[in-house]
Amino acid sequence: MATLTTDYDFSAIEPKWQDFWEQNATYNAKDFEDKPTCYILDMFPYPSGAGLHIGHPEGYTASDALKRYKKAKGFNVLHPMGWDAFGLPTEQYAIKTGMHPRDTTKQNVAHFKTQLRQLGFAYDWSREVNTTDPGYYKWTQWIFIQLFKKGLAYVDEKPVWFCPELGTVLANEEVLNTAEGPRSERGSFPVERRPIRQWVLRITEYGDQLIAGLKDLDWPDSTKRLQENWIGRSEGAEITFDIVGHDADLSVFTTRPDTLFGATYMVISPEHPLLSQICSSAQSDAVFAYAEKAKSKSDLERAELSKEKTGVWTGATAINPVSGKEIPIWVADYVLMTYGTGAIMAVPAHDARDFEFAKEFDLEILQVIDDNGHAEKDASGELSEAYTGPGNLINSDEQSGKDSESAKKAIIIQLAAEKRGEATVNFKLRDWLFSRQRYWGEPFPIVWVSKADYEKVDDSLKSIERPVSCQIDGELRFAVALPESALPLTLPEVDSYTPSPDGQSPLSKAEEWLHLYIDPKTGATSSEPVEGWVTGSRETNTMPQWAGSCWYYLRYIDPKNTDALIAPEKEKYWGYPDLYIGGAEHAVLHLLYARFWHHVLFDLGVVSHPEPFKKLFHQGIILGEDGEKMSKSRGNVVSPESIVVNYGADALRLYLMFLGPLEAMKPWNTKGIEGIARFLRKVWRLVVAEDGTRQAKIGATDQLDAETDRILNATIKKVSEDYEALGFNTAISQMMICVNQLGKADALTLDAIESLIKLLAPLAPHLAEELWLFLGHTGSIATAGWPVFDESKLKEDSIKIIFQVNGKYRGDAQFPADVCKDDAIATAKAHERISAHIEGKVIKREIYVPGKIVNIVAV
RNA sequence: GCCCGGGUGGUGGAAUGGUAGACACUGGGGACUUAAAAUCCCUUGCCAGUAAUGGCGUGCCGGUUCGAGUCCGGCCUCGGGUACCA
């Protein structure tokens, strides 16, 4: 099968080896093989119609190279690929063209796969997964049922972001705050708030575990911190205030119970349920008008327009539970209904927002924490800013004199005794809005039945501790899970993929699919009435795209299992991914959602480790040549395909890695690839002579000259270490140095050339395989092992010592490797330039760093 | 505002506290060639000098050190994330 070209002809070489790896299953993982395992995971792509972007091959080259390196080192490597194929663009295309999203997906996947192959990525395609495959989403639905039964899923009608253009609700995280107002992240369409019935997952119940689990993860610190901030755990207290003249009381959450004596007013959110009850008749018009205005604004708009604080007094007052003072209750939109209790105690002296508000409306500011001179004051000694630091309490009756920390505890204990408060923990993290009013997603395996029928349904199909109910078409309905035997619940065929303008999913029009009869004992379903069965209607929402991507890394381990999500013995053999490579744009959402599901699966006993991704690496973004983000509108997009045509996949791979550190954001530079192309031609010519025969100097000696030998061994060492640490850019530099040196040498050993080719193989696999074959080997270089360096060859027999005067370089000299301190210093002082610099000066110190430096300190 | 990253030649980037600029790209010069491509060699931080050499140089200011791109403190600036979370 050899193509004996005399020149480096990548277009002939590359497809041949791509076929070879696939046909020989060279890089397929083998379950239970008696070798150390290595599971390398890429973030799987959404197969869009546009095909691969230059950003995809960056991370994928790194993982492919690492995979080949690990394989050569003797690991049983699992490196799979799949498709995150549910999602909006495909569905938008379906709405426009009427083409079934399934068919579009099939085409796009085929295109992506071809492109990935052309780049030489040798995935284990026998383990390919596709989130839209019923055999896959059967288990996505299965996981949902487990969440449902554990009481971690519920339905809520609440104001959510709705995008009329996309016809669906969006999670808070999928909405961007732009100059034109809130817009959808995908497509940048206007979005609005609408109350719609939603499935929600109680991710907040895992808040503590998700924070605690971060501690042992080998992730970039910045990503861990990002998740930590996003979860936003804060410890504090819930405190109850009596309202004057009302039976109702008002609870607030605070992280600063130590400042309670300084609470001089309270604020409730405009959406607070108590608002209409407590506001006085005199104030009700003003309060109502204010609340209406606030409601029309979103959280994002409120924040945006928050240059000045606004608010209205409700006419009500509350009692400060420790000072007994009567304090006014205001309504203001700077207090969010979605965090804590939707109401706060305002301590203007020690909270920047409350301070600003108090100044605006001339409310009392009482300092209760001694700032020790840290806070700015005006001429009359009044605070001119809030002091938010800790300190000893003042103006706080019996608590005065205590420091913040002990006062917090003391006040909580006191309040708890009076049943007016308790220590609590709050999270910034909200429950996860888990439904979309779309067609192209996993259907919920849920049937809605009446209350009377619900009571007949077997417990195994229910969320027992927390029954899920809601109003559908004016009737109270209860959620029942389908039994496992009914999975997968597949998508029905529909006439139109267009969601209705009222926010109903296209599935709501699939009448035959929608209405059914269900056996209350087993959950079996039928489209015809059966004696003793009850009527029900299916859930018409579908799951968001995150669902399928939450657990795909598990399915690669056991992709075809029809009886379980994953077989326990395979799960134990492979464990979790040893390395997960993907963009930092998923630092919060995908990685948090997947961790949440994995924690739940761990609690269910499905997996044996609580955390899915022990080690995470973010590849950087490749910018356009103008240093800006690549985008069609800027016209700076580089297509991988055109590079492959002109330079070959090996050149593209090498160049992507040579651009800079993998984690860095770096601009593309088309000219730079010439250097890599030159390098590959040099490697080729180092082995293959112009007449197509082996270069005569290979094997012309059985001993390399010392310098070449040293550089070769140093290269094996550095390249191995760099691959291990994903430092591909410096590995390539070192291989260039090595190739330049091998080119200079008069005679080479065969072993030297073979070592170099092995080192290069992970990054330029096609070229390496071809040269390996050319040198007379049969079979893949993947099985040829990894070169080993000889430590003794790294030592130079003469070493260069740098001479400095006062820390400045002034010369150097060669010494035998075992030179002693006194000789080095004596030689330095005798050196022409050194003596010129120390002449007439007093030598104060002589520093000798063995084998490296002599520094003479002279004044 | 807060939280992360960065700032090194004309460019991408190298540098366990030890000669800053490895390795490349670009530019300049040369060899080979009828010519071009390819290839090879020299050169390429700035200033002064024919040169040897000297001075200056890793965003800015200061500190620690015999010695700082690297460690510490304070700024400036660019990029990303976040948005009143009590």
C-alpha cells in the first residue's frame, strides 16, 4: 500500500491513513483489557449546518494528540465522540423548510464526521452517541424519571423569559442584557417576561454538595471560583419582624445579624405577596402604581436602570425585634423577590445599597459597628459611605462591645430562643428551568391525570413525597411517570414545527399522541379505552438541550446497553474521564448541570464517584487575523477545510498547537503556517531522499555524535513532559530544534530517526505513519511504543558558566563539568571584561551558583 | 462596581529567581537557477559606535534579593465574566 512519492504529498498520504485507522480500529478502546485505562473526553459538538469552525479542531487536536501519546505509552485509551444534536437551529431550519429535524441532523452529522476524519481525528466511532437517538434519550428520560421520583422535579407557573421569535422560553442564563434590551443568546431576538407552566429541577437542593465537591477537582481555579460565585452560598439568618397592626409578620434573610440594631427600616419587593395586605389606604394608590411599574420591568432592566434608587413607603411599620423601635416598611425594586424571602431589613450604616436608599429618602442611619476610622465621614462626623467591614458593636444595648462574629452568633441564639429567627443558608443559584415549548427535544415521560385518578395510580409511578400538580385548562392535574418499559417515549410526527404564539409546544397539536389511557397499576398506555384504566394527557413540553449533554460521557462507556444506562462493571473499569477538554464558555452551565445530575446518579448508586470531571482543561479561543472574535459579519472566519486542502491536516494540527499555549486566546495568522509546512517537508526530506530512496546517512553510523545524541535525548525528555502537560507549542519548538540538528549531522542511526518520528506521531500522525511504513515497518506506529531517553546523555562534558559583575552579564567561559567554585571564580576574575569592570573597585561578595553563574559584587 | 485573565521585538510566542527574546513568521542580504518556485546560508529589540564595546530595554512606580519578565505592595491599561443576591 506504499505510495512512494519522492516529495511530501500530504493529499495522497492523509486519506490513506484515515481509512487505515478506521478499518483496523487502531484507536478503539477495549473493555476490560488488562492495561491502565485513560479516558479522554472532548466536549461533543452541536452538529450545525455550517460545519466545523476553526475552534473545534483546536481542542480536538490536543485530545487526539494526547490520545495517541497515551496509546503509545501503553494505555488502554477511550477517546470517543458524539453529537449534541437536539437544539434550536435545526428546529428553526425545520420551521423554515419543513424538513424533519431528524433528517437535517443526519445530514449535518455526516458532514461533521467527514470533516473530523479529514483532520485525522481517530475517534472510537464504535461508541458514537447521538442525543437525538431514541436509544440514547431513553436514558435521558430515565434519569428525568429518577429526578421526578426523588422529588427533584416540579412544575411551576411563573414569569419566565419568552422569545416570540424562537417560540420558546429561555433560561435566565440564555438571555443577554443588551443595549436594545434583553435578547436571546441564540439569534439575538427580543425576549419578554411571561407566566408559563414550567418544569423546574431542584438543583438548589444540591447547592451544598456542588460547592463542597469543587474542592478536590483539578480544574482551573478561575472556573472553580466562577461556579462558586454562581452557586453563591451565603450563611446568615432568617429573622421575623412583627408588623404593627397586622397579624402577618415579615421574614427577611440577612448575612449580617450583628447589624440588627442598625435596621432602621425595611424594604419588600414589589412582587411580595404581603404588599397589598400591609399597605395603608392612604398609600395604596402610590404603592400600587409603583408595583405595577416595577412588574413591567425585568430583573435585568431594573439593574440597568438602577442609577438611582426608587421606592415608596407602604404606610406600614414593623418592630425591630431587638431594639423594639418602630421602623417603616418601604417597597422598592432594588429588593428582588427571587432571592431570600423577597424582603430585607435595611441597615443603611452598613450596607451600600441601603445607605444610598436612605440618603435618597432621608431615612435614619444608625451606626452599630465601630469602623475604627476606616469609613469616610463628613465634616459633622456623619458617615458619608456605608461601612461594610467587621468591627465591634456599638449602639446595640447588651450586645455592644462584642465583635461582629460573636455578635452574629449571640443574636441568632437570642432570636431563636424567642422563635423570631434562626441561622439559615441561602443560595444565589436558582432552580433550573427545565422545559422548552419546542418540538426538537426529549419528550417528558410524564402523563397528567385528574386528582381522583391520581389516587388510583400505583406509588411506583409517583413522586410520593412531593406530588407534582398544576392547573391545565382550568383543571387540577397530577403528574405520573411512565414506567421504564414505556421508554423511550419517542417524538410524534407533526404537521408543523412552528410553536403557537401563545407559547404552546408543537406537540400540543399532536392530538393522537397527546391523549391516552393508562393502566394505574403498571403505567401501561393505550390509545384506546381499556376497562379500569384512566384517561390522561401527555406533557407537551420538551427538555432543554442541556439534558442530553448532562450525562453523555457515561454513555460512551456502554453505548449500546438497552437494559441499563451503564453496566456497573464497565463503569467501574473506566471510571470517570481522566481529562475533559472544552471551552471556558461552558464553565458554569453545562459543567454545573452535569455535576448536579452526576451527584444525583451517585446518590442513586448508578455511578461510583460523586464528581464526573476530576480534571478539566479549557482550550483558548482562536481569534481572527484582526485579533477580533471570528464571525461571519466581520468576515474574518478561517475555515479548516481550506487549510487542509492547501497544507494538509498534519500541518493544520501542528500549526494550531504551535500558535501558542493551548489555554490562551490567540489570533490566527495565515502566514505563520508556512513555517510548519517547511518543518514537515524537512522531516520528510530527512528520511526520503530526492530520488525516493532512504537518505544514505540514515544507518551510516551506529553511534550519533555527542551533540546530536544530547539534543535527541533532550528532545525525547522535553516532548514527553510537554505532551503530558498539554504544552504542545513548546514540544513542537523542541522537535524543530531536533530536526535542525539531525539535518546538520553527517551520519544518523536508524534509531534516532525512528525516535523522532514516534515523537512527532501524535501531532502529525499521517506523516509519521507514512515514514514508519517507508522505513520498512508493518503495522501502525501506534503499536511501536514510545522512545525512552538516556539521562546520562543529557549531560554536557563541558559547561558554560556566566560571569556577572553586579548582576550584569559581562562574559562567560567553558569549564569541565566538574569545575569547582574557586576555579570558576578565579577564571572569572581573570577574564578580560570582568577585570575591566571590577578594576579599582572593592569586591564585596563573590557568588557562585554551581555550574551556572559567577557574580562578583563590587563597588 | 465586583470577580477572573493578560500586557515581553515589526508579529505569534520562549524563559525551575540566574546571559530576556528559544522556536517560528515577517523584513533585509546572499547562494543555487536562463528565470521563478522550492531549498540552503547570513542577518533582524532599541540607541551610540567602522568595530571591539557601552548604554537602554519584559505596561508604570516602589520594595525584597548578589541577581526580578518571574516574588511582594501600589497603580495604569486591555480582554472576558457578572450585575442591587441583602
